[in-house]
Amino acid sequence: MPLGPILARARNGRGVLQSDLAAQVGVRVGTLSSWEQGHTTPDANQLRELCRILHVSADVLLERVPFQLGPMPEGEPT
């Protein structure tokens, strides 16, 4: 599975809206949508932010390990 669908799955699994995630990463909603649809990909800094916000490793988003969302750290806002 390419990065786009995995990113969408992680975002939905955390209950985060596209608009909220886009704002946190500092991109437009259309950019995030394009990533999720597989038309474009985030750069390294954006990927790092996505991982930090969604609490998922880059290995998961890049499909180096099977998709699995762990628990959110205590006290961390989504």
C-alpha cells in the first residue's frame, strides 16, 4: 500500500480531520488531500511532522513495517 492510503488510515485512526492535520503541518488541505490520494508526497520535514502529530513511525507510513497504530501518549492532544 503506498504512503497516501496509509497516511489517510493513520489520520482517520487518530480521529484527526484533514483540515486540522494540514494546519498543524503547515500546508493547505488540498496538499494533504493530494498526499492521501497518492498524487504527491510530503517532503522529509513534512513527513517528520506527520509522524510526530499522528504518533506513528516513518517506517509505518513508508510501509517498511506493517500498519499498526499504537496508543497515543498520555496527555497528548490529537
